[in-house]
Amino acid sequence: MDEHILYHSFCFSFPGVNSRIDISGNIPSLGHITGEDGDDSRKILLICDEHTLYIAEKICGGKNLPIAVLPAGEEFKTWASVESILKKAKDCGLGRDSLFIGVGGGVVTDIAAFAASVYMRGTRVSLVSTSLLGMVDAAAGGKTGFDLFGIKNLVGTFYPAEHIFMPLETLVTLPLKEWKSGMAELIKTFVIGDRNILRDLRQNRESVNPDGIREKPELLARLIAASVEIKCRIVESDPQEKGTQRALLNLGHTFGHALESSLGLGSLTHGEAVAWGLARSAELGLALGITDKNLHDHIIETLTSFGYEIRSPYPGQDAAAFMNALTNDKKKKNGRLNFIVPDAEGARIISSDAVPIDVLKEILGNA
């Protein structure tokens, strides 16, 4: 690994989230993941996909540990992938005292943690997040799940990993498309939690990319750490999303998830959909008099500066399919759809009852 990526680690413990988070330069060793008590390697199952198999093998350090290798991609975030993990664990004779180690981006860590949550009614799980999206969104917070019936994350549990590792080493070779996917979630989090950092992110955008990691690793580490802290503070106040605080993290997701579903899961990255949805949320907030014009412009200009497609309608978007996906959002409560829009304090929830249909059609390009 390039020496420029070696620097002081960021470590957090969030009692309300039940996770320890370690942001560092290097991929963790097996001993680092399992602790210093010499965990029996016969009780360990590594879970990865085809793209992160080499990382899982590096973690093994030459030990012949069982590895469940999943096909890569959102389209494989399915029950079949969960079942393959459970079968591997059963065939290896793992018990409730075993440790599942998920190694990969958000798809892998979501599936691995879900499998851990249901295997023998729950076994230990640690995660090695290898993508920017996984680090700033999927891995922390305790949500697990998989897609079903064409709906993103329709099935899931709340099951926080005991330890989450975020090694910057894995981001150096991350494809630009996946990098931008994570950057959208980073932008979203700072819209909610810290507008000053949002300005810093925009001003340093030339350094916040795979090439920039080698030159300014501390900058990216600080941005990831700030994003994780914001998310975990929100999650601690509402760990199972029974109130309203954790729902604020869905800024951009109501529109974004509908776009993903209507285009076909896997047609675009989650972050691309969130960026588009964030633009729609800012426009909705502006139309309703909730989002200040300066804030709206700042969000739109930030998304544009990072090269996201935020035109409405999205190229290739089918109006009927989009509206069907939007009205069937899994987060509906009491039969009502909720939108999250930016405001002076961060973000707020707006019921669909308060959104005139003509306003909604206008920001959706008459979808």
C-alpha cells in the first residue's frame, strides 16, 4: 500500500448504535477483527463478492477459512444470496457463537449483517466496508436487508455490527462511478448535519477523489469521520426509526428509491439516484417555502460541481412506472407518503397531504 495513506486512525464507539467504528489506512488483519483473545478460526465465516474476494483472502492471512462468495451487484441483493450464506454457515458447522465478517460495499454488508441476524436467531457480525458508499451510509447504523419484489430493502432487520472497519486502502482502486455513488450520500449527510463541512467538501472537490487519497488522505478521513459521527448521533436518538429523527437520513431517498425501482434495480447506482432525489427534495422545499433559495442553489450547485445528472425527468424515466414506485414506497405511514426536505435546521418531514399534486408534477418534470 502507498505510504501516503498511512496516518493516525479515527476510532469511535457509539453505545446507542452498539458499534465500534475504526477508520484507518490499511485493511485490518484477522487478529484485529477478532480481537486479542484468540478467537477460534473454526467459528468464522467471511462473506464477500467477486470483487472483494482478494480483500477477504488478505484478511485470512494464509489461514484456510470458509468464505461465502456472492455475485457482485445490486441485482444480486436477494434472498438467494442470503440463503447461500446461511447454507455455507450450516455446512461449515457454525453455531450461535460464530462470527460473520462481511467484506465489501453496501450490498455485501447489508446481506451479511442480515444473514447474521437470522442465523440461529442471531450470531456475531463485524464488517469491513470497502466502498465510499458503504463507509458513509450502509455499514454504520445497524440496518440490514435485501431487495424483494422489485422494492429496495423491502426485507430487513436492525442488527448493528459489533465492529466496523473502514480502510481507505480499498478506495484507491474504486471505480469513479462507485466513488460518486458514495459522494452523494456524503453530500446528503452534510446537508442535514453540517453546512460548513458541505462548503469545505465543495471547495476541496478536486482532492476528494481516488487520486486525491494519495495526496490528502487525512482530508478524506476527516470527511468520512464527520459523516459517520453525524449519522450515528442521529441513529442513537432513534435506533429503530420509530420516531422522526432517523427518518431525516432519508433525505433524497423517497425520490431516489422510486427512480431506482422504476428504472430497474441496478440500472444506476444508489448514490446517483440519491443525488437526483436530493435535487428534487431541494426543489420541493423551495416550492413549499421551506428551503431557502440560497440553500437550494447551494445544494444544486454542489451536486452539479460533482457531475451528477439532476435533470428532471431523469433520462429514460417512465412517468407511470416512477409514480407507481413512488406511491408504493415502503416507508409510508398511515397510508401517507413522507418527503424529507432541507430546511434552516437541517431537514424536516413533510406529509404528502401537504404537497399539492401540481407542485409535485412540476418538480418531476410533469411525470
